[in-house]
Amino acid sequence: MVNQFCNFPIILLFLIIAFFSLLFLVTFLHKRRKTTQELQREECEDYNPCERYAMRHGYVAAYKRFFGQRRGE
């Protein structure tokens, strides 16, 4: 009777570590991935003429004007 419960703390600790490791991995992958709009906006912000154009016409139009040819559009 005593032997079946002696491994319980070790198994419980393993399950807790596995749970928090999985939680960390999911959180890390979710924060790491950026949307296309975020990537385009960052690229436009790094190029001053694009950023100035975006202030007047929006980031979508500015990105298309300055970087649209790169993507084969």
C-alpha cells in the first residue's frame, strides 16, 4: 500500500512542469507571430518617405506604393 503512493509526488511534479512548459511554449509562439499588417507597417515605418506618405494616405496605400513592386504586385 505504501509503495503505490511513494511515486505520486514525483509524478505530480512532472505533470506540473510539463503543464507550465506547454503553457510557456504556447504563449511564446503566440506572441512571436505577427500579422501581415504589422510586418508591413513596421517595414513602412523604417523607411521615412513611406512613413510620411502613410500619415496622409494610410499605411496600406503607402506600403503598396513603396513596396508593392517587390512582392510581384
